[in-house]
Amino acid sequence: MQLHSFFNSSTSYRIRIALALKRVPFDYVPVNIRTGEHRKGTYLDAVNPSATVPALTDCDFSLGQSLAIVDWLDARYPEPQLIPAESEHRARVLELSYLISCDIHPLNNLRVLKYLDTVLKVTPEQKSEWYKYWVTEGMSGVERLLSKYGSRPWCFGEQPTLADCCLVPQIANALRMGCNLDAYPLSMAVYRHASSHPAFDAAQPALQPDFVSP
Ligand SMILES: N[C@@H](CCC(=O)N[C@@H](CS)C(=O)NCC(=O)O)C(=O)O
């Protein structure tokens, strides 16, 4: 199995966590999205036509979209299940995962930030304001959901789920971009708890083979 990944990509980070939790061995295939490797050649044609990372390849099967990948991994390697089977638990996990994946991440994605830079020609300060605004909007919702429905030490109880696979990379990115997350103590408690877990540790950007320091 091969994971096509970029060290700083939070969506790739989700899958690195999922694979580590499930102890599925894989080869790491770096795809440099800063230089546009995801937009050309075999990667675009055969691996991930949606021109993003991550993608997972298993023999002649290739799959993009991190949430679809976790769903496929759950079907193929059920232990531990990251999208729970019980209907209400499953719905809560997906609710929080979609908030991060559909409402926060796309607004702060590389291609959006590049568009702000190159087409709309905003200043670096305006770009940073954009990033922080959408993190604040999204993380406020995450924190309210955790307060209403969550239970520690993970987002939803004693076992990590897809929600934690989404939340931890989102927080790591926000911290890297200089966001102040003091207003989200429940989210930060999950993040701190994850930092002492071997699977979450192994998945962190600084430990990936394509890591370069800023
Ligand atoms: N919904 C997709 C989003 C994938 C995505 O946008 N990944 C980012 C990296 S975190 C990317 O490839 N960006 C390239 C670009 O913006 O051009 C998923 O969950 O896999």
C-alpha cells in the first residue's frame, strides 16, 4: 500500500494517523503540492484526478478524498473502527469531521490562499486575517459541539475516531499559522492528549520523510 502525502498537508496527516492507529504498513510517496506535483503527470491521470493529496494506492486501486479513504480503511482494516457503527455515535463523529473537513479546511487550503495572493493580490496581513477568521468561525463550532456532545479524553470518549483524526491536524495547522486557540480549551485538551499517543506522534509533519523546516 502507498500513501501519497505531503508532510504539511492536514488531510494527508488525517490518513497518516488512521494508518498508524490501524497499524497498516505503507510506503510513503511524497507529493510536493508547493511545486504543483499534484497537478500533473501520472499522479493526476492515474492516482488522484481531483488534484489533491492524500491518495491511497493498493495494487491497482487508487483513492483520493481523506474521508473516503478512512471509510475504505475501516471496511478493509476494521480494528480500530474510526467511524463508529452505532448510529448516534457515528452521526456525532461525522458531524464534527465534516465541520472541519467541509467548512474549515477548504477555505484555508493552499489553492485558496494562492488565489488570494496571485489573483486578488491581498497583502500578507489580509491573507493571515482571512486564515484566522475562518479558523475562528470553524473552531468556535467545534468547541460548541465538543461541549454539548463530546466526552474526554478524545472528542467522543475513550477511543480515537475520525473526529480526532480531523481535529488534531486542523489544530496543528492553525498553530503553525499563528492562530491563538486559547478560546478552545476542549479542543486543545484533545490535541494535548493526542500528542502523547504513539500513532498521532508518528503522523506529525516533522517526522515525515519529505519534511523541510520553514
Ligand atoms: N477534501 C479533500 C481535500 C484535499 C486537499 O485539498 N488537500 C490539500 C492539502 S491539505 C491539497 O492537496 N491542496 C492542493 C491545492 O490546494 O492545490 C480531502 O479530504 O482529501
